[in-house]
Amino acid sequence: MQRRNFVKSTVGLAGAAVSGESLTTNWHSQPNFLAKNNFKLKYAPHFGMFENSAGKDPIDQLKFMADMGFTALEDNGMMGRDPALQTKIGEEMARLGITMGVFVLDKGGNSQNSLATGKPEFVEIFLNGCRKAVETAKRVNAKFTTVVPGDFERNLPIGIQTGHVIDALRRGADILAPAGLTMVLEPLSDTPNLFLRTSDQTYEICRAVNSPSCKILFDIYHMQKNEGHIIPHINWCWSEIGYFQIGDNPGRKEPTTGEINYKNIFKHIYQKQKAENKEFIFGMEHGNSQPGKEGEVALIKAYVESDSFTV
């Protein structure tokens, strides 16, 4: 999108917000009120990110995202939604040309039911989650589900824990692969108790599982906190990356609000994926740095700026 067009559209949007006009009516009734962005990458907002502008109804939020030029959605809590709503969301995404990104595979929480323990009951909870995830994926045409193996088992050597995780993930992949669903393993920075912490550790596990249904979810926010050196780590792990997530650090808000140079990172990934005829989804797994409609305007502007790299 040309900068002059974006400035024109966002000035109008900000003006409406400041004057108290309701975007929940404006963006439906005035086609030229907001300009549609032509993003180079497939950014995926989540429900709630634009509810001040679009209202609380998820279908209206999807329409707003599409009108803003976003071409994907992620919804961590999709498995917890009513199946009828899942189907409705899936049908609306298909109509709008929006691709479904990740939803979290329900195994009881990030730290719970740790696969590192090797306990059969924990593995069975995970496998049941895989079976249910397949059904959810069918309703929303999803190709990715997020998996976190759980916490360390401190009384076992790390190699034994790793073996337990690999064995469980292989069994999960056997359930997901026939459905065309890929679990993306997410190393996290939330607590050092979590077993999966770095991209190279996740790469090693994906290589050992050896399935197209087990890849890395490279969350740039978490990896900046845990290991830094973002572009080299992306290069080293490239063959096993299935999905990216975004959040600036510190704060876990939209790009341009912290220390990460997202414009350079986006350009690097764009060039690599184009050279290999790939297309990744970039989940916008972060909060808004400012409240209200003005914050939603600022978020859109941040993505336009970060996506404005030259190719």
C-alpha cells in the first residue's frame, strides 16, 4: 500500500475514533472509509484484537480483519468453542479468503501433563487432544495446531526426558498426519520450568520425530527473550519451521513498540520463503500497546510500517 493512501485512511480512522463515531457501523456502511492494505506476508490477528472497531461478534471481527487486508486468523482457544460456532467461523473465513492459522491443542495447559515424564496417563491425554484437534481442524480448515510438551521432570536426565517427548510426539504425529494437520512445537520463555525453551532444542526434536506433521512454531517474541540472534536461528532451523508468531520485546505488543527490528526480520523471511516457494502464516500473538480504537489504528499502522520493506 502506498504511504500516502495509508496516511489518508488512518487519518480518517483516527478522526472517527477521536470524534466518537462508531466504527462498528462506519466500516460496514462506508466502503471507502478504510483503505485495504496489501500486505506482503500472511499476518494473522486474533479475536478481540479489533473488537473496539468491529464489535464483539467474531464474524464481524473477521469481516473487519479482511477489510483491513489481513488474510489469516489464529485463535488459540478454538478447541473450546462450540462446534456450531467453529463451523460458522470456518465458513465465513472461506467466504472471505482468510486462512486459519494455529489453535492450541488442548492437553490441559502449557505446563501440565508433561510428556517429559513418560507417564502413560499424560501421553494419553495428549493423544486424546490430537484426536479432538483433528475434528476441530475439519470445521475451520486448519492445518496447524500448537503443542507445548509441558514442564521438565527434574528427577530424570535430560536425554531420557527428550526420548519420552520424542516417543509421545511420534504417536501424536501418526494421528495428525492422515488428517493433514501439523503440530507446531512452541518453545516458550514464560518460565524456566518448561521443557521446551529454544529453537535448536526444538529443531533436534523435530528431526528425531521425523514427520511432516511435527514442526517448529518459531515465536519471535519468546526466542528474543530466550536466545536472541533471531535471523541466524531462523536460518539454522529453517527446514523444520512450520509457523511464525510475532510480539515485540519488552511488552509483547505490536512491532515497532520494542527492540526487535521486525522490518528486517520480515524481509529476510519473505525473501527466503519466496526463493523456496513457501508461504508462512505469522500469528499476531500479542496485545495492543494502546487502548481503544486509537490503539487498533496504531496497531494497523505498525504492521503497514513493518511490512514496508523493499524486495
